[in-house]
Amino acid sequence: MLTNRQLQILQVIVDDFVSSAQPVGSRQISKKEGIHFSPATIRNEMADLEELGYIEKTHTSSGRVPSEKGYRFYVDHLLKPKTMSVQDIGLIQSLFQNQIVEMEQIIRQSANILSDLTTYTTILLGPNVGNHRVKRFQLVPLSEQSAVAIIVTDNGHVENRMITLPKGFDALDIEKTVKILNDRLVGVPILELQSRLELETLEVLRQHIHTADSLFQSLKKMANVEKESEVYFAGKMNMLNQPEFHDFNKIRMFMDLMDKKSQIISLFHPGDNDIHIRIGSENNNLAMEDCSVITATYSIGEAQTGSIAIIGPTRMDYQRVISLLDLMRSGLSHTLTKKLMDGL
């Protein structure tokens, strides 16, 4: 168990290193408000903290920096809520006051705002598409032989697909097709769309459209929707501005990871509504050994959830990030649930 004096010194070391990215020395600590120990006493306590594994010496300075164990202790025992500025609160609240129709746009803008406010990398997972049901279809012609097929789901998710139109397919055919799709498939779970498309619409299309079989093949491709959650990134390049990521190999590994959806999803903490923090090796990924990931869950109604992750160096400002994340997930849950209810 650490003494009160050691706790004070560890907190100062973490706080100073987070803000400056420079190793912290005993003389620097002795000048802090509330610290009433001599530099010699502080050096002795720092030696004990180093021996216990909470801080470590760098190769370039006589000062100390927190170890992964030190960050974990700080997060679990010393972290205090941070009062957010009026500007930060106003920026987040302004997102939810805008008259944005699509849920995806709200989620995407949430990622951008969090990335701007933290200067770290932000990732949002949308709700699993498997829970969605079709709300409406639309076909927007682009040329004589191509169109954009639009599928809107009951929670505001929008799927856009380029499709090929059969030769001779005219405006009246488009109108008939859209009517048939909406009459037959609204309310169908999106993951059943491909199979239900053939059962519910093929014969009807054949009765009203002379190029139905060719059109059906395009519609079938349109209906192939992935069941995984949509991933929204913001600030991928922010990590390059952190002193810890001036090493080319670290940058390459991190950017490679950002391109692998399955590994990105594994960074999220499944399940409950708590805020979770993974530090360095706790991420079980070599590309993340110098990173911390803070995750939180937001809800859309009673059955659907999404997740937020903020990735920064282990030297991240945990207090500020947690406060921002908590406010954002609360706002997202309220706004998206309201939009879902309004759309039902």
C-alpha cells in the first residue's frame, strides 16, 4: 500500500507528464502547491516508487515518467472528475440541437467533435445493422443504365448502392419498382432482405416490368447488407502529433491497425454501460503498446447499442477524456433514442 506522500508524488508525476510529455524531477515536484517535502525526501520516495514499478527512468533524463502500472493505479485510485469548460459543453450540446435528420450523420459528427476536443483518435461503432428493419426504398437514376438504390432503415441507417439498370428501363419502370419494393418489403429485417426479395417481389416484378429478371439481379446485389456494425473514424492522423509516435515503425503499425475492421472492433469493451480504460499491453496488440483506449456505450432505444472509443498515448489526459466521453454518450443516447421513437 502506498503512503499518502507517495500518492501525492505519483499524482504530480502523472499530471505533469500528461501535460508536458517531459520526465518529472524531484525539484519540479517540490515547487508544486500542496507539496511540503524537500527535494531529498522526494528523491527517496521516487526511488521507492520506481522500485515498486509505478514510475521509471528514461534514458535521456534524470527525471521519471509513469510506468504502465503507475497509470493503472492512477486511473483506478487517483483519478478525479474534471470540470468541463463552458466552450466544451456548448460544442457538444450544439450537435444535438442541430436539426440533423440522419442518425449516421449525428454519429459521424460526434466522432469529429470528440477528435477535435481531445486531439486524439476517435472511433464510433454504430448499432449492429442486424437489428434494423426496412423503412423505405428509393431509386435515383444517374444515367440510362445506372441508378443509386437507397435503403432507409427504421433507426435512420441509410444504405446506398449503385445498381445497373436494364436497357430500356424508363421513369415509369422506376416508379413501379419503387412501389413494389415499398409495398412488399417495408418492415423486413435487413438481414433477411435478400431472401425475402425473391419470395416477395420477383413474380410481381415480372408481371409489371418486362426486364424484371435482369433488374432482379441488380436488386439482389443491392440487398446484400453486411451484418457488422458501421465504423466511423475521426482524427486518425492525430496520433502522429504525439511525441510517442515519432518512430516510423510505431506509426506504420498503428495505421495498419486502423485499416483492419475486425481488430478495431476488438478494441471495444463489450457489454455493460460503464466507461472502460485499457492501458498499453492491456490492449493485447503490439501496435497499441504505447496507447490507451477509453470506451463507452451509448444506447438507441431499449434494444440497440453503439460504442465510442478514444485512442491516445498512455500519457493521455484521462480526466478530460472521460468527462467528454460521458457527456457525449449521454447526449447521443438521448438524441438517437428520440429520433428512433419519432420515426416509428
